[in-house]
Amino acid sequence: MARSVTTRRKMINTALAWGIGLLIFFPILWTILTSFKTEAQAIANPPIFLNFDWTLENYAVVQERSDYMKFLWNSVIIAGGSTILGIIIAVPAAWSMAFVPSKATKDILLWMLSTKMLPAVGVLYPIYLLFVELGLLDSRAGLVIVMMLINLPIIVWMLYTYFKEIPGEILEAARMDGAELKEEILYVLTPMAVPGIASTILLNFILAWNEAFWTLNLTAVDAAPLTAFIASYSSPEGLFYAKLSAASTMAIAPILILGWFSQKQLVRGLTFGAVK
């Protein structure tokens, strides 16, 4: 009796997990399917799911109209650069908070997290003027700095949580063996926290890749990433849903592939230290 109840519960949980997964994935699937429709089929009512004339015309039009590789390269540089810069700054910061805490450590962490609650539009005007004065407007360097700063609180918090799970006695043993601070961080702490650092890198890369508010307001042509590439298909003449879907599919494809191949590492990092 108990076994049958357990089996039934597992089946319900599995079905529920699949249902939630399909519900989350459906908008992505719908976008991909719409990208292969004509504009008339894309706005058909009732919607057409699979019974339509598949076409690659939208992708051809998108390729002719826009330099996709330029937008892609900008996204890679901005997301990758902000991630690398953020990790370089966050690792020492998280180390100091985890292993050399002060009375203000918790207050600092909470203050850093509170900055994520600030509406981005509230600081857009001063940052825009600052970028104009510094010559960073519509530049990849400027966006790298902005992306790093807006995601830095999350990076520090995640690394702090992972580092807290590492026994401090290991670092003390390294110091007794003559390890300096740089060696302690690079050769002792970092290898032990590889899963956590890897998941932090992946999450920050995804957040920077998907950021739209700052990229649309601080870029025009030269540094525009894929988020601006998608937005370019919303015009005063109206929305071209099929072409917009094709552009969206081309923009999300690289990050979906990255997420697919790194999902095990991401899950491993997110659960790092969960069970002692």
C-alpha cells in the first residue's frame, strides 16, 4: 500500500514537473514556429499551430536587412567582458566578506542587494549624461561597465554563499604553509569553489546577454547587441510578427545552446554546498 502511494506520488510529481516545464517552454516554441510562417499566418485568428506552409523567407529578409554577426559579436563582447570583469572584482570581495567578516559585513551585503530594487529608469538620466561627457555613449566599453555594475551585487552574493561553505581551516592551513593572499585565492579557494564560480559566470553571462533596458538607451549603431537587433523589428508601420520571431529566434539561439550544454554545470553550481 505504502509503495503504491509512493509510486503514485512520484508519477504526479513527474507529470507536474513536465507540465510546468512545457508551460515555460511554450512561448519559446511558439516564437520558433512563428518564425517559419508568413506574416498572414503569423496573425491568423484562430492561431495556426503546425498546419501552415513552412518558409525560410523571414530569416532571409532578416539576414538581408541586418548585419546579424555584428550584433552577435557585440553581445558576446558585452556579456563576456562584463562577466570577466565582474568575477575579477567579486572574488576578492566575496572572499573578504566570507573569511574576514566585520560587523558591517551583513549590512554591506544587504545594501548591495537593495541596489537591485532601484528602478533603472531612475538613474538613466545621470548615467546618460555621464556617458556623453566621458565619450562612452554607444560604445561596448561603456556597456561592459554598466552590465558589470548592475550584476555585481548578484555575483558577490552568490560567491559569498559558495565561499561560506568552504571550511576556513583549509585556508588557515595554506597560510601556515606559507601561501600568500594571492596564492590562497588563486590556488586554494578558487579550485575548491569551481562549481559555484562556474554557475555564477553562466548566470551573469545570461543576465548580461538578455539585458534590454540599458542596451536600448545607451546604444544606437556601433555597440548595439542582439536585444537592439530584436527591437529594430518594431517599427511605426506596425509589428511584423513573423520577422520579429525570426530575429528573436536568431538572438536567443546562442544562449539556448549554451544553456543546454552547460545545464549540468549550472545545476551542480547552484546546489554547491547545499548538502554537507
